[in-house]
Amino acid sequence: MRLVEHDGVKIGVFNCEGSLLAIEDRCSHDNGPLAEGEFDPAACTVECPRHGSLFDLRTGRPKTLPAFTPVQTFPIAIEDDTITLEVE
Ligand code: FES
């Protein structure tokens, strides 16, 4: 995982066995530092370090409680050696 920041928004970029995925580093439950949680590259999930909700990195949706709303995801483009995130 690599943490990047744009306009004060922290974003975690994950490598799920070759697929790069980006999600907001802020849990939808209680603003926990989501991207810093335990990452499972095979399942493509991250576990919030604060209360343990498991999030699907492909969709941003929580798979377990207590979080129940998705976090923001960001499209990624790769051109040559440059990785670009699309942030609104
Ligand atoms: S802050 Fe992430 S599960 Fe509560």
C-alpha cells in the first residue's frame, strides 16, 4: 500500500495481485485510518484498524459491520511508468 495525498484527502493505493486500486483513507464508520489497516491482496480487502470493518477495495463497500456505507474509490490509469489517480 502506498498512501498519497491530494488537496488534504488521503488516498490508499493498493496492489491486489497486479491490479491497482485506490480508496479514501477514511473509514465511513468513524473516520478510522482505513488504508493503514491489514491488507489481504488475495481477497482484495482491507480491515479498518479502528473497529475492524472489512472493505472490498474494488467497490469501496464494507463487507462486515460496524461500517455500512461505502468509502470513495478513485479510478487509476497507468501509462508507461506513471500511475495517475482521477480525483474529483
Ligand atoms: S472507524 Fe472503521 S470500523 Fe469504525
